[in-house]
Amino acid sequence: MNTSLPRTIPEYLEQLRKALAGADPAMIQDALYDAEEYLRSELAENPGRSEAEVIAAVASSYGAPDEVADIYRDTEATVQTALRSPVPRPRKSLAGRFFGVVADPRTYASLFYMVLALATGVFYFTWVVAGFSTAAGLSITLVGIPLLILFFGSVRVLSLVEGRIVEVMLGERMPRRPLYSARGRSIWQRIGDMFTDPRTWSTLLYMLLMLPLGVAYFTVAVTLLAMSLSCILSPLALLPGLHLNVWMFGYNLPEEAPWLLALVCLAGVALLFATLHLVRGIGRLHGLLAKHLLVKTAQYS
């Protein structure tokens, strides 16, 4: 517990940061941003009072740093529960766990994300390559530096958008507020912070990686689903009038080994459920990757 009440906004935020040590980095980013916005608005509404007096008054309404940290931890528990709901009833048997993946809504959200990742990957990659190369190429002129600053600002906005997509579809807690930055610094210091912030470059790396990842995700999802569904529907080749050919190991199964179609159908069912497990696993791994590259964890240690 903090024994002394902070007298300045940076001191308040630093105490709040320490009180939230060990919490989710995305939640800490939101808490710092919210606290700073509230403190700045209170200070602006009370121009005749000192910063220490405003903070002392805020401590009784908004809360001291330790109290605010406790509120955010309690709220975060509710948020985490919501992100993981509805949760399917746990199954004890191996077969139940294998086939139960079909009842998990997160499976289909992850599948949709894998398909969507192709479009978002192409967009992110194009934006980074075209934007950075254009701004960097013009940096020797008067318009180049402003363009470069606007480009890095747009990257931060896109990281928030991607974070919301990841949180909604993959269930990984991501920031809902922009990155907290200390006020009172000059415009040039803030621009320098933007260029030296490791998260700026890790976000660029994430957007570049999204193209190969998006291609891989789309290919895996579409290929495995197509294979499994084609195997499941293979017995339809025995229906009169369809004249479908199902070739395997050089044999046309409907004509030469129709009894194998049942085994092919069962194999397709197994492949479908295995694909759903793979999709859910990829969704979890990608959520962790997004959390690592899009959230500045170093500042919260």
C-alpha cells in the first residue's frame, strides 16, 4: 500500500502502475490512460487549484492509486469471464473432449479469423511497405517528415483495430485505449518517443508477418475443410444418377471398392474434428503472438 498521497499526476500514475504490477499489460495500458484523462480533465476544470489539491480531491472520488488498482483488477476478472463465455461443460472422456470442440464457439471464431487473416494480412503488409517506403523516400524533403509521423500514427491506430479483432474473435485481452505517454513533454520529444518506442517496431513486424501468416491460415483452413467435407460426402457417389468418381490409390472406389467409401467417410469425420482442434489451437497461439507484439509489456514490469 502507498502511505503517501501523490502530489503530481506523474506520481499518481507511477503509483498506479506499481499497484497494478503483475496484471495483464493490456489492462494496465487502459488503466493508465483512463486515469490520466480523468486527472487532466479535473485539473482543467479547477484552474484555481494546485495539482496537489486536485489530486487530493480526486483521491476521495476517483480513488487513490491502490483503490483504483483494486477496482480494475475486479473489473478485469469480469472481463476475462466474458471473453471466455459461453464455456462448454468440461468433458471427462477422451472422445468427449475430441468431439466436444464442435460445441465451442471460440472454434468458429478462430476459423473465421483464419479466413479473414488473408484480407487483413494483405492490407497490413501493403500499408506498411507502401506507407513506410513512400514516407522514408520523401524524408529528404519538407513533406517527408510529416508523412513519416502520420504513418507511424496510423500504425498505432491500426494496432488498436487489430487488437479489437483479436479480442473479439480469439478471446485474448487486448488494449481498448491508446498507449499511455507522459504529458508535459514537447512535441519533438513525443515524436522521438514514437520512433524509439519498441512497440512501434514490433507492431510493424506484426503487420509484415500477417501476410505470410494470413496466407498460411487461409490455406490450412480451406484445404483441410475441403478435404474433410469431400471425404464425408464421398458415399454420395453411390447414389444412382450422380456418376461421381472417387479416386484413391489409383482405384475408382464407387466402381471397384464401394465398401471403402464408408471408411473414407469416417476418416473425413475424424479429419474434420482434428481440423477444428487445430483451428482452435492456432487461434490461441495467434492471440499470444498479437499480445506479445502489439502490447508494450516492458513498461509494466
